Amino acid sequence: MSQSAFDNAMSQLDKAAKVMNLDKNIHEILKSPDRVLIVSVPVKMDNGEVKVFTGYRSQYNNAMGPYKGGIRYHPNVSLDEVKALSFWMMIKCATVNIPMGGGKGGIIVYPKDLSHGELERMSRGYIQKIYREIGSDKDVPAPDMYTTPQIMGWMRDEFEKLIGRKDPGVITGKAIADGGSEGRETATAQGGVYVVRELAKKMGLKPNLTTVAVQGMGNVGGFMAKILAADGYRIVAISDSKGGVYNEAGLDMAKVEEIKKAGGMLGCYCLGNVCKLEEMPKDGPCRHVSNEQLLELPVDILVPSALENQITETNANNIKAKYIIEMANGPTTPEADEILKSRGVIVVPDVLANAGGVTVSCFEWEQNVKGEKWTEAQVFAKLEPMMVQSFNEVWETKEKYNVPMRTAAFVKAIKRVAAKMKI
Ligand code: NAD
């Protein structure tokens, strides 16, 4: 990408501001986070030496409610990235109209290099440095890349020790036994499926005549493919980090599931984490595809569910899908957005398509704050109307201003944030 993530975020803000004729003072305020914490986290390593890790927490805007956003452990974490991600969280929460603002945090670390004990000490050390600025009524972190329910549990425990009282709503994405919400595991995918159903109504898509390729078979892509297949969609291609499989006639997702569970290999399907090309029937209908090829397959719907920056100016002209459902965060670059727009491809943006995850995180926070415990059925009964309404609001905004859905979501979200800003 030519620009930084934050520059990209700001160019999206400017685009929406122009379309909606945003008040220039509000526009100016929205160009910077409310507050950014940069902390040094000293950790006593197992060999007795102290190593100092750099951590961040960006609190972008809390007009809608407490700052909300994950904590990422990754060597590429940077101030620029954390600021951009916190801005996008503000937009995402406001797109689905939950009472949360935008935040994001991270530590520059490759967590797989740390022992269990080192990881715990680093996670607790990070909270010791930021605890005065977080809390269920202030800023509510959550997991992100390489952070887990176990890490959220340590963080909550450290926070509560420091403040001397219980505050389970300080962090979401906790294990269910530790105050997590039922339904969180599948919430992002389920929210994406609600969005696909609405798109299908608008475009007159019939599931059995609609082909789908899903990049990424993790928490989001795996459940998305499974639920769409249950809806009758023809899942023709799936992939993981090692590559993918394509069968024009459609993949049997029940079989994929069975194989994933068993960690075995059957016919042309993926095995655990690896697609073994050499074991595929040579003359069968199924073939191996790389992740790059998967993106360019002749399908109706493409569902990037893995990494950012997958659809770029280099491959946007080769995308054949008519619809892209962005389940990953940031899979499409701004340059690719322009190309897809000119080619009439409808991109359902991440801030809408994958917002089921943060919405159920917000439900977790609400349950913790109110001392309630909802069933999975209750969680999805609340999630569905919110996703349906948000999709339709963004769709109407897209029609009204004749803009792509991403800009429409930004316009809708910024209107909500601006209405709550006291200036
Ligand atoms: P995950 O770690 O469970 O799964 C990631 C998947 O992507 C794995 O199947 C992995 O093999 C695959 N992958 C890795 N590198 C790849 C590559 N180069 N090409 C193709 N596939 C590759 O992660 P997840 O929770 O499913 O998250 C996926 C995306 O969805 C991320 O962008 C994440 O930010 C976004 N997201 C997740 C949630 C959530 O609730 N988990 C919510 C909102 C957005």
C-alpha cells in the first residue's frame, strides 16, 4: 500500500465528509484520536533478564459510549495501525448503532516466542500501565490477533486487583465460565450471513444458483461457509493459509467439517491446515487453487475472511465476483475500491459485514454490567434485527447518495457520532 493505514482511514473519512457535507469542526475533531497511550511494559523473562515491550491504546472517540476495540499482539503493531484500527472501530460500532465508541490496543511482540508465564506477565504488565484509563464505563478492550479468552481473563483479573473491586464488563471476549457471552464464537459469521440474506433479497439471488468462494477457514470463514451452505448456497472454493480447493459443482461442507475435525484427508478436500495437492484425484472435478487464484475464480460471491490487503490495484480488475462480503478487516485497499466501483462490483464493507462480532461483544458487556446471562437463542434473536436494520440503512444511504456501500456506512456512522458530539 502506498499510504499508511491511518492515511487510508483519513482518506475514507474525507470522502464521506464530502458526500454528507460534514460540519467542518466535527470533521477536524474526527481527524485525531481523543487520546493515545504509549506504554513500556517490562517483563521478567524466564531466563531472569528483563525485556521491555512497547504497548499502545488508542481511544479514538467516545461520543456513542465507552471506547471499544481489541488488543493485538503482533510484531507489526504500530502507532499508525492502532490509530487507524481505533478509527474503524468507531465507524463499525456506529454503523450498527451500538452504544460504544472506537478504541484499539496492541503490543509489539510475537507472542509465540514467549512462554506461558512470560505471556501472562506481559499481559498483566500492560494492564498495570493502562488500568486508570479503562473500565466498563470508560474503555472496554477485547481479543484481536494473537490474543485469546485466556489473556482476557488475566487482564480482567489484574484490572480488578488494581481497582479493588469486580468489574467483569471491563473486557469482552472472555471464556464463558469467566463471564463471556453465549454465541460469541459464531457471532461474526452469523452476522455476515444475515447481511448476505438481505443482499440476496435486494439482488434477487437464489441460494442454490449462487456460487461462493471463501478465503480463510478460521473462526470467521469456517462458520460463514458452513452456515451459508446450510442456507443452500453453493460453496465452490475454500482456502486456508496453505492454499485452497475448488470444485465448480460445489464442495460438501459437511464432509469438510468432518475432515477438519478428524484432521484427516478425503478425496479433494482440505486436510486440517494443509491441502495436499498430490493426493487429489488427477481427473476429478476438484482442483487445487492458490489463495491468489481463489480471489479471481468465476463465482457470484467472494468472502475474504483471512487477512487485510488481499484485493489490491494489482488484482481488482481480475475479480469476477459480483459481490464481495468483507468478513476480514480491511481486505480491500482504497485503490482496489475505486476499480471495483468502476466495474460495478458491490462491496459489503467490513464495518458492516463483520460487525456481528463487536455487537455480541457489546451484548457480553451489557450482560456483565446488568448481571444477566442470555442464552444463545436470545443473543441471536437480538443480533439478527440489528444486522438487518443496519444493512438496510446502509443500502438506503448508498442509493440516496449514489455511493459505494463503504462510503454509505461511513456517512451513516459519522452522522450518528456527530449527533452525539457536544460541540
Ligand atoms: P483465525 O485465526 O481463526 O483464522 C484465520 C484463517 O485465515 C485461518 O484459516 C488461516 O489459515 C487463514 N489464513 C492465514 N493466512 C492466509 C492467507 N495468506 N490466505 C488465506 N488464508 C489465510 O481468524 P478469524 O478470527 O477467523 O479472523 C479472520 C479475519 O476476520 C481477520 O481479518 C479478523 O480481523 C476478522 N474479524 C474477526 C472477527 C472475529 O470475531 N473473530 C470479528 C471481526 C473481524
